[in-house]
Amino acid sequence: MVTTKEILEKYGRKIEESLNTPASQNNFSQDYLQFKAGMSPQITRYERWAKTLGSIISIKVSEKDKVKIQQYLSDANVDVSPSQALTLAAISMLLVFFLSLFTVVAIYLINGTVQLLLGFLGLITSVFVFYYAYTMPHRLANYWRLQASSQMVPAILYIVVYMKHTSNLERAIEFASGHFEGPLALDFKKIFYDVEIGKFHTIKQSLDNYLGKWNVYAPEFVESFHLIESSLFEASEIRRVQVLEKALQVILDGVYEKMLKYSREIRSPLTNIYMLGIILPTLGLALLPLASTLLQGLLQWQHIFVIFNIIIPFFVFYMVSEILFKRPGGYGESSILELNPSYAQYKSKKPWMKAFVIAIPFILIGIIPFLFQVNIFTSALGLKSDYKLGELGIPFPFMEESYIFDFKKVGSSTLGPFGIFGILLSLFIPLGIAIFFISAYKEKTSVLIQAREKTKILEEEFTNSLFQLGNRIADGNPAEIAFAKVSDSTRGQMTQNFFALVNTNIQQGGFSLEEAIFDKKRGAITFYPSALIATSMKILVESVKKGLQIAARSLMSISDYVKNIQKINQRLRDLLAEVISDMKSNMTFLAPLLAGIVVGLSSMITLILNKLQGFQETLSPEGAEVASGFGSLQSITKIFDLSSMIPPYFIQVVIGIYIIEIIFILTSALVTVNNGKDPLKEKYDTARNLRTGILLYLTTALASILALSLLAAIALGGLA
């Protein structure tokens, strides 16, 4: 006798088959965990460090901070406790502090000098490191939000299109999570994952909980989802479709208004960043040669390295981060790097090794002045530790007796180099560092960025071709025949090959429509890796099962909505064009130009003081007293003692590294403002901006060093 349970199971299976619901085949718990592990390497590294170092000791977190930090960690899908996050920040601070203390003690044991300023700068750096590590959960949450929010409009689009032919919200979210990209897809999987692990009883509860975290950052996204939910209760089919279309329009309008407001608000902060983070520090560097002499050696090159290459870049990075935190969601590059077929090249370490081999000769050229001070090196090659310009036959007016490196002996210490050739050789150090990153980033991104640009062109054409395909299907042609007709009508376009390949697979390969498109070996989508094309074709395959008219409406809806999205994206780029242009010109033109001139001024000041000191040493005390009309030459050289001045060699190296750091920081900001979080574009643009900025800086520095030094030599020639 058949039991009631068996009857329910039998007809339950039939209902499930009729609805074509693959719920029993999906394991969202496993999918979520696997997808999370490969989706966010930056977050995975933070989890590893926090769990390793954060478990050494347990630091109690106040209840207020615990709630705030836990919210950030949950938003970023980071499996770390607030206590572990705080412990990681504290240990990082202590490591930097004790490393600075160890350095100060080591310097004292080596040469007997107490580097109090270096210790103080180390203390400040350790505080900055603590702040950076402490705010990492907030930064990761923002990183995740930027990536996820850039995919909101396409996500709403695909859910709306799917629900037009199948009014089932759960299946629409399941469809998006299975065929969409990136963090938002991971969030959609987590909606099901939280139900499977028992955190919520229904998908509706899990969805409402998830939408709650977007109430502040993207209210238009939440409102669109609520409209989609309300469409389930509409009795009229026409009214249901209108509500779904309204949901998409709401998020489009909301994103546009927020980006319009954001483009106006960031102008003033970006100007402040340029003035406080670039102009003022660079001008301050121009005064360092004289300031270091007035301070009688209290300020050394190690100090300016910490100030200008660690503290100030961190300050600029902090100011930029504050601006990016306020960036609204819903707009940006939605392509996910990990899904690109050439992603292995991007992750490969070979470009770093090749770049190192290319860059290391430039670094070695830059440290030649110090290599010449090593007796083993010079004696083996039969060279002297230094040469005069006249000995080398270099025609530099009034400078024949000047040394090319010009190291000064003060007691047991050797100071320098102060010579003009030492400064010129120092230019190879920032050049080598820049070449290292330019070469590595270019090799990593060149293929991927070209593939992305081709895909964008293909998607622009595909939007119109998709409309044609929908029209052919609406005329009553089966989808298999419609592909052949669209292939004939799109000759000469990139999309023609896609439709022709699908038609060939059907006609000659005997494939079904789904196999012709999605077969792993010969499917057309394998040769056209585009999220838009893949999702559109998946919707086509699903909607054809409901009828040709439903399939036609779905395709034409995608075409119309994608056109609207492209128009809005273009308008937003126009709004941001002025801000982005200003940032780029400041980063790649004004800052390198100003920094190069500062290097020339530094070398000129050094040459003047060096020349005056040489004159003072050749004169008698009485002659030195009357050698100057505005004061004794002896008193001038005593006030501005060359031996206590920071060598321009180190000033140039610090400025060069500072320019490289600023280009990195501002390029990241520029890409994030324009496209959202996009690592591929960020590295590609960094390589381009580094090439432009560093070449301008080095050219300007070279010209200003030679011109201003020659001018100073001619001006001082009359004193000889």
C-alpha cells in the first residue's frame, strides 16, 4: 500500500521536474566556499595573517568597537574575529617600533651617534602602521563594496529580464549567482548559503538581511530589489512587467544622480591633495640643502627618506582613501579579472623576474660612486677612487679642478657624494625602480587589456545584433535558423563570426542550441569570453523553453537596457572628465616637472657652497675676511658648512622615489574614481603614467642640473 509520504515525494519530484528547478543539484555551501577562496586573494591574505598573528595573544575589544569592526568584517566576507584584527594591528605596530629601535641602537654601536630623530620618525611610522592595520577591515569592506557595487546595474538587469519570463525571485537570484561575476555573485550565493547553514529559515529573510547592508551605500539598489519583490504580487501581467522595468529605471537614475553629486564634491579635496601632498613637500625638498647645514647635521638623508618616502606618501594615501570611501556604488568596470582565459599570465611571477634582470643594471650604475670607494673594486680594475673633471677631459667651464664624485673626509667619516657626476648617476636609481614596475606591469597586462578592449567593441556591436536576433525570433523563426539569418546580415562586423560559429556547430556539428553555444571545446562562447554575451545566450536558452515570443522579448529587452546603460556610463565619464584630466596632468606633468627643477636647484646650491669653501681654504685668514662685500667668506662657509649638508645625491634619490610613489597612489585613485576597483586597469595605467612621469622628471632633472650648475660655475668663475 502506497503511503502518504511516498505520494508526496512522487508528485514533489514531478512538480520539481516540471518547473525545471535544479535546486537538488546545487550545493550553494560548497559553491560559496570555493568561490570565496578564489575570488578575493587580498582578503584571504589578511585572514591568514590575522589568524596567525592574531591568535598569539587575545586583546579585548570594547563593545562599541567590536560591533563596528565585526560589521566591516562581515561586509567584506572576512572570517576573522574583531579581537584577531586588533591583535594584528598591535603586533604590526610593535614590530615596526622595535625594528626602528634596533636600527637606532645598531647605528650607535657602529659609529657612536644617537639618532634621536630617526627613532622619533620610527615611532611615528609605527603609529601609522597601527592605524593602517586597525582600519584594514574598513578598507576591505570598502574594497568589496566598490567591486560589488560596480555590478549592481547588470545584476538588476539580468534578474529583471529573467523574471519577465519566469516570475520566480529565488530562481532569478540563483540564475544571476550562477552566471554572473565577482563579489556580487558571491553575495548572491551567500544568500542561499545562510539558509543552508540554518542562519535563516527562508530565502526572503536572508535576502532582506543582505539588502540591509546596502541601505546607506546604495539605497537605489535596495529600492530596485523591493520593486522586483513587489512584482510577484501583481495580478496583471502587463502591470508586473511595468514594475520590473521600473526597478531597472530606479537604479539607473539613482546611480546617475549620485555620481553627478560625487563629481562635484571631489574637486576641492583633490586640489588639497595636490597642494598638500605634492607641491608643498616638493618645495620643502628645495630648502633641504640649506636647512641641513643650518641644523649642523641634525637632519640627515635617512630622516628625509622616512619623511618623504614613508610618512608623506602615507598621508597622501590616507587623504585619497577618504575620498574613495565616499564614492557611490552602482557604477564602474564590471569585468572580473579572474575569469579571463589569460589570467594565468597576470598571476605569473615570470614578469617580475624579467623586470628585475632588466632593472638591476640601472641600479648598479646608480651606486657607482660608492663602488669606487671600495678599495677591492678600484684596485682590481686599476682605478682611483675619484677623478677631477680636468683629468677626464670634460669641458666644463671653471670646474676643471672639481671632482666627479667629491666625497669629503670628516674625521673617520666619509660624506658625499657632492660632485655633479654623482648626482647625474643617481638618476639611474629611480629610473631602474620605474623600469622594474613598467616592465612587469606591461607584460602582465598588455594581453589582458587588449582582450578587454576587443571584448568591449564586440559587446557594443553585439547589442545591435542581439536586437536583430530578437526580431528574427519574433517573426516565428526557430532560434537555430535565426542565428543563420543574423550571421548573413552582420557581415563585416566582429559579431558575425560569433553567429556564424553557432550556425556552423548546429548545421555541421549536429549540436543542440545550448551545445553550439556553451560546449566546452567547440562552443562559440569559448572563443568570445564576454559576460554580456554569455549571460544573454544563457537567457536565450532558458527563455526559448517558454516560447519564441518570450525569447524575442527577452533579447530585445537586454538590447534596449544595455544601450541605456552605455549612454549613462558615457554621461558619467563626461562628468568626471575634467577631474580626471586635472589629476592626470598634475601627476604626470606638473609634479615631475617641479621635482626635476628642485633637483637642479639642490645641485646648484651644493656647487656654490662647495666652490666657496674651496676658495676659503685657498685664501689666508685675512683674505677670507675681506673676500665678500656683504660679510666675510669665512663666516658664510662656517654657517653653511658643506660637511653637515645632505648630499644632493640622496635628495635626488628621495625625490625620484617620491614621484614614483605619488604616481602609484594617484593612478589608483584615478582608476577607482572612474571605473571602480579595477586591478587590471590600475596596473596598466600605472605602467603608462610611470613611463610618462619618470621620463619627464629625469629629463627635467638632467637639464636643470647641467644648466644651473653651469650657470653657477660661470658666476663663481670670477672669484677664482
